Amino acid sequence: QVQLVESGGGLVQAGGSLRLSCAASGRAWSVMGWFRQAPGKAREFLGSIKWSGGTTYTDSAKGRFTISRDNAKNTVYLQMNTLKPEDTAVYYCAARDTVFDPAYKWWGQGTQVTVSS
């Protein structure tokens, strides 16, 4: 079991930045992903990072969002720059058990990000 706790959300003006954190505890994870869900919309995958450090991003996240990790703290970060009102959503981190299993088995509770225009 992996326990995940997100933090760092809040209210920010358009054009601003936020850094979200995802603190993991419990057993080891292989891949950590970031997702978001806006009101009335489906959950959207943003990108992921392997324990080894390799990252992937969707087109919507590429260029403005950066995922990093601190293995010593067992924490993954989502740096978000040049935020737009359409980035308003609940942001979640989720962990995969192995790189071979695409399912995200463990999820955090989410953190709200609100971008004002």
C-alpha cells in the first residue's frame, strides 16, 4: 500500500505559479502520475515521473508544467507556471506499482487549484 498526500494548492492569479507536492509513504512505487479534474469534466492525465527520474507529459502540460521528485523525501512535485483560469481543477497524484502495470493503484485525496482571471 502507498499513501499519498498532496499539498500546495490554493488561489492564484492568472499568470502566476504554484508548486504542488505529493508526499508518499508505505511501500515503494515505480511511477507517479499527476492528474486533474475540473468541475463537470473528465479526469485528465498531465504527466508522470519514474522513480529513476524519467518524465512524460501530455501536450496540455508540456511547456508550462514540470514534474520532479526528491527520492530522499519520497516526494514528487508538480511545478505549474503561467497558470490560466482553465487550469482550475482538483489536482491528484497517483502511483503505479510497477512500470509494467499501467494501472494507477493508489491515489491521493487531491488539492484544489483555483486560477482567477
